[in-house]
Amino acid sequence: MLQRPIENEYPKYYVPYVQSVPEGDLTEILNDHLEKMTELFEGISEEDSLFRYAENKWSIKEVLGHITDTERIMSYRLLRVGRGDQTELAGFDENFFVRGAKSNQRSLKDLLEDFIATRNATISLIKNMPEEAWTNEGFANGSQITTRAIAYIIAGHEVHHRSIIKDRYL
């Protein structure tokens, strides 16, 4: 079973994400969260998916697109660090990605299917990561990070945004 990373394995700004991941097998947790996300978004109408809780905040569709794009980027980082690549990996501007994705022009069903496919690919990557790769260290967005920290950040990022959707949008 993959061990939870310790705080010196990732930048401090990720602490809330890592701490929000419950104890247990990470692939089982990711599968469980996939079910929760699917339930949540299947319960939102197309009309309601355009809701923003405040001016200049993302719509529900944009939040889902952001979760998916971030998971793709973090999974790529997971792959690179897990394979021992020491190349500095660039950061990304989440607002730039949200604008570029044009999620509000897509159906919520399509966005959810995209998230499901992305999450399933992430789970497959994690399941098939060699045991010795979990403590590999790499560099992303100017900071040192381990493979296992990235895996937990992926899980915690989705938890963070799912909570915001429940608290502020619904």
C-alpha cells in the first residue's frame, strides 16, 4: 500500500490537499472519489452547471474542467518523476487553462465523461507504478516533490474542489 508522503516531500501550499485524503489504499480512495464525483455531477442540470456563486468565479462546468486539466497535468508530473526524470517541469496558470478550455461551451455530460476517463488513466498509472518509484524526487514549478506526494495531491485537489462545489454552488 502506498504510504502517505511526509511534509518535506512537497511544497507547503499542498498541505491542505494531502491532509484531506483519508487513510487507506489510494487507488480505492480514487475509485471511491470517482463514484462521488459522478454522483455529484449527474445530479446537476445543464442549466445549473453554468452557475457561478460570485462574480468572476468559475462556473460549475469550469470547475469540473479545471479539476480534469489539473489531474492531467499532475498525472504527467507523476509519470515523469516516477520514471526518474530530473527535468524541471513547468508550472501552469489555472486561469489561462480555464479560459482556454471553454468548458461552458461543452455539455456537462461530456465534461464528466472526460473527467472519468482522466481519473481512470490516473488510477491505472498509480496501480502500475513500480514500488521503488514512489520515493523518487523531481522538480515541478520550481519545487522539489516526490512521486507519492503528487499522487496524494491529485486526490486532495479533487476533494478540495468537490467540497467547494457542495458548499458554495449547490
